[in-house]
Amino acid sequence: GAVVSQHPSWVICKSGTSVKIECRSLDFQATTMFWYRQFPKQSLMLMATSNEGSKATYEQGVEKDKFLINHASLTLSTLTVTSAHPEDSSFYICSATVAGRREQYFGPGTRLTVT
Amino acid sequence: AQSVTQLGSHVSVSEGALVLLRCNYSSSVPPYLFWYVQYPNQGLQLLLKYTSAATLVKGINGFEAEFKKSETSFHLTKPSAHMSDAAEYFCAVSEGFSGGYNKLIFGAGTRLAVHP
């Protein structure tokens, strides 16, 4: 149980274009989803937290207009990287949790490469 | 505020040897602690968690961790390393519920190498 999927697993896009990453909880309803960014050989950096039906809460230093997050349902959250640039290339990981639980269930990650 | 320190960014052991990955935490409230494992190009998998019940927590793949309040530690151990244990390990502390949800604070990670 508690399976989280991400799509796509990897994506290459050209500089200036936008790319959307989906995060789904497959066998549970996720009240909250988190988006992380991970640089090579580094820990996870929390970008934002999203609750179903409400606006995402972004961490300090994360550009809201660049990283658009939508949590349309209890099983789906999306991260859209707008006007992507090479410095946005990274490994993006989502996680989901259920109300009242402290552990987070992680997706397999999405490798984004901007050329 | 909560924080996590993982001592040793790289740990190398022989196959069959004891694995010890160190984690110290700082928390102003009774902590909830987690160990996650990450294999290359994959997400994180929960190994085990401490939620204020038993101080010795058993997880998957033969791993266990002991919560020591006096030492503010939550070290991860496995009696006998296997080649498949080679991965990145992250210790995390729960920040507590705020705004209805709970954030995790991650340590920097420890890369475990297992050699024959």
C-alpha cells in the first residue's frame, strides 16, 4: 500500500518551454502532497506543499510563478516548470501523506533536463 | 526548530560486516524520526520510523534503529551488510503538524558502499 507514482520518469525539454510533472497517489487519498528538488549527491530540498483544493505553500526562495503547483484532487498534484532554463535541470520528487500521519510516501522521481 | 545531522557522508563496509549509520537530531518537541533509503535515480523508500513507542525500531531489509533520548540519536544498524544495501540513506525528523500537515526535515544523507 501507499504507492505514489510520477510521470514522466524523465523528460528533456528545450530552454524556454514549459514542462508538467504529475504525481499520483495510487491506492490512498493524499490530503497533502510535497514537491522536492534534489541536486546530484545532495539531500532533498522542499519546494512547496500542496493541499487538495487550496493554493500551494512555497518555501522561501522558490519562485511561485516559475514552479506552478496544482492539487486538483486527493490523488493528483502537478508541478509545472514554466519557461524552463538549464539551471532548472534537476531530479524532482513528490511525496504524499494522509491526514494525521507523519510519514511521507515518495514517488520514484522525475529527471528533468533542459537543453 | 528541528534539525538532523548525519555523521559521515560516506560509509564503506565489507559484505557481511555490521552497518552503522549515524543520525543525531535536534527537536524542541518529542520527535518522530524516520530512516529512508534511496537507490540511484529512484525516490525514497521508508525503512523504519520511531513514533514514541518502542525505542528499538525494526524496519525492512533487516535494518533497525534505536532511539536514545539522552544522546539525541537515532542510529541505523544492520548486523550483516549485503551488496544490495548499497544506496543513499536519509535520516529525517518530523517538524510536527503545522497548518494541518507535517513537514520532514532531512539530513544530508549517507552513501553506503558495500564491497565484496
